[in-house]
Amino acid sequence: MIVFDASPLVHFAVADELALLGRLVRQASIPPRVRDELVVDQPDAPGAAALRRELDRRRPWLQVHELDAVGAARAEALAAPPLDTGEAAAIALALQLDAILVIDERAGRRAAEARGLTVTGTIGLLLKAKERGLIPAVRPVLDSMIASGLRISPGLREEALRTTGEG
């Protein structure tokens, strides 16, 4: 099971790579708070329309999963700076489902890892897609994501490209 925070989904949506993400993860969940960040709070934000279409599909690979009472209490307790409510809810849902968490923000990654979760992010998913032969190269997708707002250090970009033999 995989749980997503908002930003990796936005990066894949804006780069027009949601289909790739669906082939890579096959089934994933988001808490309602992350859904709201993606398609309700800012309905005209980049990637929102594509994400709304994905969530509205008859058999979506991405589904909204409610937090149980323990998860909701955990999310509420986590939702304090530096974490926002979406990150807190994603961490709580990953704990509830014993899932891998896909999150990019450093503070969220640290909070999740401190609670024993396995964490990956946008770059990790791109590397996995290349490893599985779902994309021929990471560079064009990564550069498209960077051009549309993915913040990544030049060193991390180069490391990712070296890892795939593209750097």
C-alpha cells in the first residue's frame, strides 16, 4: 500500500505523467485533506483538473481513504509547524495503513521516518519507473517537473541522473 502527500501528485500531474504514476504504483491512497488540497481548495491550480479526472475515474488507481478515529487524532496532533494539515494527514494515514509514504517536504519526511515509516518521494518514484522499464529516461520527465515547479538541488538532480546512467 502507498499513501501520497499532495506535492508528488502535483509534480506528476503538471508534467502530464499521472498515467505513468498509475502504472508504477497500481493502487494508492490519499486522505481527504490531501484530496482537498489537490482539487477543492484551489480548483484552478496547475494539475488540479488532471488530478480531479483521475479521482473521478470509475476504477481509479488513486483513492481517497478516510482516517479512522486514531488516525484522525494522530493527524490533529501532528498538524503543527513545520507540518501542514495535508502532510500530517498523509503521515497519519500511512501509519494507519502500514503503508509507504510518498512525500517530498523535508520536515514531513523526517516526521514520517521518526515514526518508522518507509518514505520515498518524486525522485524515488522516477528512479523506480526507470528501473522497471516504464520510462526510457529520467532526465526528460525530471526536467519537465523542474520547469513546472519541482524544487530540487542541482546536486540531487545530478545524483539521480548518475544513478540511472544519464549523468
